[in-house]
Amino acid sequence: MLPVWMWGRRRSTSPCLWTEIRNLCAIFRPYTEDLHAVAAWLKACKIETVAMESTGVYWIPLFQVLEARGFTVFLVNARHVKNVPGRKSDVSDCQWLQYLHTVGLLRGSFRPEQAVCTVRSILRHRDSLVQMASSHVQHMQKALNQMNLQLHHVINDITGVTGLTILKAILAGERNPHRLAALRDRRVKATEDTIAKSLVGDYRREHLFTLGQSLTAFRHYQELIGACDREIEQYLEAFESKVDPREGSSPESKNEQESSDGMPRFDLKTHLHRIFGVDLTRIPGINILTTQTLLAEIGPDLSRFGSAPAFTSWLGLCPDNRVSGGKVLSVKTRKVKNRAATALRMAAQALHRSQSYLGHFYRRMRAKLGAPKAITATAHKLARIIYHMVTMGQAYDETVCAQNEIQNRLRLEARLRKQAREMGFQLVLANTAV
């Protein structure tokens, strides 16, 4: 059976065609040659557009086959039609989708160009590899705890130069704590005596075995992550450049065993600057990984969103006004699973200690609305700034935000003076008061 239900639309749709399409899933199987047969059959029926609902990842092969054959494919959101009663079967659901698509009431979901989708697939796979590698780091820490070795509590990163060197020596049979502590890197803040005390423990064979297995698995995942980085770099080089790469930039050289923070091992910042046309990392709270997520989930072209409000609405960062009978029932934001929106929320939360305009805005909103709403409001502002920078090709300018802050302060002062006059008081500046 076909992995998705779909309906086609042509200029004149007859009832007999509806009957034929209803039996479509009973005729064609989910194999690749059957998907091409579906496309050929739809061409013979003079179908111009196809509407289909997404079901996990099963819709992707059929979507790609139909799109390659020249069909206009609408990947519709089931949320837009889920509240219609009377559809108790897949066939009835398909008939309702076909009717809505025929009369033009279905909108296709946003899907970036194929080059972006390719990078997105590898980046998501890379994220899963980073998560798997981090789980093995936890296994190493568990083995150390069971042997009462407190090395991971003394140094910041057990997968750094010092941590991996000491673990390698332990697995090679070294048990002298002072010899092990002498392997510390000079940049480690902990003293050699402290590290030596943390390496006195109960070295049991079973725990050493699990420690070695976890370390081997961690290194294996680091090799896989490195292969993903090389593949991603090749795809990024094929993207069109909006600006010339910055002169003097050289690829970052990192030892694969030292890269446990999830950062890429090539000069990703230069590639992102070249592809977007602006340096988004200059925005407070936005780092390289956030910009990488925006590229993978949206792409460098934001012109498909008509305006900044449309962009923030797609991200689910603006109020979803629900009105019935002229009464506002709710203004909460929509619950969406959007990786780009999640990245912007994390960037907004990172502004808690920032002394920039955006940091002041976040703290002001947090005092006024609470942390959750303040994160959403700040993420909304970040999204609007990013949309303006990418579409207009303008670099981030902190002075513009500072001017907005001054205007907000003047409006607040004028409102306070007006309220004071209405109550019979007069505001006096603190530095001029007697």
C-alpha cells in the first residue's frame, strides 16, 4: 500500500476519476518502480497538482518522485483540516482533502530547496551522533564513579586533552596517581596534587572494561562526526556566495579527540557569512550553531516569507489570536515543533547576562511577564532582526537598537509625567533634586 494518501487536481475532475483514485492504493505498492508508475498514471490522467499529508518520513520518496516528474506537490498540514467531522476512515479523509484541494483551500507547507534539504539531513544525522557520543561520555563518568575516581569532578572536560590522555594511560595499566597527574596539560587550572588525589581509587577489572568500551565507542563516534563535517563542508562550498569570504580566515584546526562540544571542525563561520550575506553571529545570543540550524531548517532565502510577521508566525513565535463571537478566547502561541524556533529560544535565554540592548530587553520582559513569555518575546525579536538582516543584506547595528531604547525611555517618561500631572504631582530628576 502507498505510504501516504494523496489526491490530484486537474482542470476538469470527473466522478469516475475520483473512483479510480480511490482504488489507487489497492493498485500500486510502495516500491520505487510503483511510485514511478503512480507518477506516469497521474500524467496520463492529466493531473497538474497533487496534495498529500505527511506521515513521518514515508512521504519523502513519493514527494521527490512526483516533484521530479513536474507535478506541483502540496505537502499540507493536517492541523488545518483535523476539526472537520464525519471523516472516520482514510478514504473519507482523502476525499475531503481532494475537495479542499480542488477548490483551492489547501496551502502547501514550507519546504526549502533541495540543496538545503541535503545539508539538513546530514546536520540532523550529525546531531544524533553528538547525542550518542555524549551518552558514552556519561558511561565513562559512571565507570569512574564506580571506581571512586574523581577525575571528571576535578577537570572541566573529561574528553579534553588531559582527560583522554589520563584515561588512555589508565587503560594501558598505569596506576600510580602521581605519574598520571603528571600528564595534565599546563592549561588545566587544577593542581597536580589535586589530580593525583582524584586518581586514587578501586581499580576493578569489570569497571575498567566498561570504561575502555565507552572510550572506544566515543572515539568511533568522533570519527563519524568528523566524516559528517567533511561532507557538510563540501555541500556548503556549492552554495552561492552573496558576499566574498572574509580575507585572512583560515580553517580551524582542532584535534578530533578534543571536539566534544559539538562544534564543527572546519571554518563554518566563514561559510555561513558567505551564504547568508551577513554575519548573523554579531547578533547578541546568536552563535555559530544557531546560524547553522537556521541554514539547515530555512535556508539562506527568506523571501518566500512575505514579511517579518509571516516569518515569525511560521516559527510559532507570535500570538495565535483565537476569536469567537468577537471575544478573544486565547492569545497563546501555537505549539509547533520547529528546530529553528527552538534554536532562537535558546539564543534568547542565553541573553540573561548580556549587557546589550537585547539583554536589557530580555530582563525587562522577564520582570514583567515571567521567564517563559520573555524567552518567546525575545526570540520573536531575534527572528525579526534576522529576517531584516538577511532580506535587506544589512549588518547588525547596535546603535539602531540603542536608539529604539532611547525612544522607549522617552515614551515611558512622558507617560509618567502625564500620570503625575493628573494626580497633582510633579516629577523631578534624582540628580537635580535638593
